[in-house]
Amino acid sequence: MARTNGNGSSTKSKSPSAKKLSPQQKIAQRAYEIYLERNGAPGNPVEDWVRAEREVLEKSRKSTKKAAAAAA
């Protein structure tokens, strides 16, 4: 069922995946996922961040290369 904004028109619920995340937000989200993969066990947040940054940037580079190849 659609939600209304008070004047009868419907509004869409904005989920985090629906809106575009900044690179820093993507890295933070991935670092948190890494933490969750350890089941919340103690670890090194800096190492989590660096790993997340590397993964997000690598994924971004691959998708950029695919887009450039498709455009050519």
C-alpha cells in the first residue's frame, strides 16, 4: 500500500539502496559488512576500512571499464 504525504498524493519510501550513495558511504557500508562477517568479533576498524575501500574502488573501476567498452 502506498503511503501518502498528508495531501492525498502518494510518496515512495526511500531505502538506502534506492538512493545513490557517495563513495565514502559505500566504503563505510562495506566496512560494516566486514565487521558483521566476523559476527561482531573484535578486529581492527582501520583494516576493515582499508579492505572495504580497496574492494569498493576495484568494483568501481571494473564497472567503469564495462561502461566504456559498451559505449565504444
